[in-house]
Amino acid sequence: MDLGRHASRRFFNWFYWSINVGAVLSLLVLAFIQQNINFLLGYSITVGCVGLAFFIFLFATPSFVTKPPTGSQVSSMLKLALQNCCPRRWHRHSARDPACAQLLPDQRSPQPGPSPQEDIANFQVLVKILPVMVTLVPYWMVYFQIPEAWLLLANVVVLLILVPVKDHLLDPLLLRCKLLPSALQKMALGMFFGFTSVIVAGVLEMERLEYISHNQTVSQQIGQNTYYAAPLSIWWQTPQYLLIGISEIFASIPGILDPSPAW
């Protein structure tokens, strides 16, 4: 953060890239082990990785920058929200509970922790970024309609390729031309690509149902079950995975950046 906003942006680019390296390993290696060798073995590897991460976290604790506990920021935010949104109800509540009223930023007794001005500033930032964060909820609801399968690797591979391209080529070029979009603009662009991927998936599904309605199907034996599928190549699903991968780059990475009023 001391190096500036652009250093923070680059950090989260590679942070998200690292997450998807893990996704490749899980989809290629662990899914293969669970489906073809032994499910318990694949699950045990997952548990072992989580345990290893936990111990690394514990061993690295002394290097973390920590702050002593200074009370609940959540309660301060809720009281400020109640005070600003429902002032009459707040006055009635504070009249019934004077001790609670003393915890207001302008009445709280001096104690270690955020100052009243910091509480109010944090509340103002929260009010600004909350609508942005809420928009990510339906975005991820749509995203997780994608079935868990090896074809999901198309999305992950797109991320692994395009994140370095974006970080080393696209962002520096746009920055030199003073055309680098803001975080909100990137998220809007990402949601547009996500919307486009849903449209493409819908068109493909309509085409698949058209084949089914005319009994133009092929039988597939998976385990002990027989399935009847449309005679469409699996590669027809690739465009929607590519689009959702591009969408993630623009919507998800800015969404995990440290928000600030500069947005």
C-alpha cells in the first residue's frame, strides 16, 4: 500500500492468478484422483492441503501487522446507520438505554481505538461501497450455475493467460494513454461480459433442446446409466466459458481490491 494504488492493483492481479493455479491443480489432479482412483484419497489430499495452509498461517503469525482489539466496529456502524436512517427511533432507543447512547461517536468517553471522526469516515466509505458489493451477489449466483466439470478448466486457463497479459501489457498501455478505467468501470465491463456469457449459454441451450425435440440424439453410457444427448460438439460450450473468464478478470479482481472513496 505504501507503493501506491497501482502496486495494490498489480498485487491483486497476481493474487487472483495464484488462486486459479490452485483451481487447475484441483480440477486436473484431485478431480481425476477422486473419480478414477479413490474418492477418499482425493478428499484426504484436500484436507492435508488445508491443514498445511493452517500451520503455515500459524508459523507466519509473528510477521503479521496486528492491532489490539478496540471494540466492535460492527456495532458502531449499526448505531451510526440507525442514527442516520431512523433518527426518531434512535432517540427513543437512547432515551430507554442511556448507556448505549454514550457509545455514539459524539458522546463516547475517551478510550483506545478509532476516534469519532474515524468511525464517521469509515461509515461514509461503507455507505459508498455497499451498493457495489451487493451487485457482486447476483453476479456470483449466476457464475456458480456453471457445473463443476473439467470443462470449467476453459475458464481457468483463460484467467491464467489473460491476467499476465492484462498486468504486463494492457494495464501499462492504458495507463500511459491515461485511459485506464476505474474499478467501477472495470466491474461494469466484467458484468457485461458475464451477461453476454449467459446469453450465449441460453442460445446454445435452445439449440440443444431443438435437437432433443426432434429426437436427434446420441446415446452415451456413463457408468451404469445411459444418457441421450444432442449431437453437438462439446466445443460449442467453450465461448461461454471464455466470456465468463474475461468477465472474472474485470469484475472479480477490482471487487477484492481495498475499496476507497477514490472509486
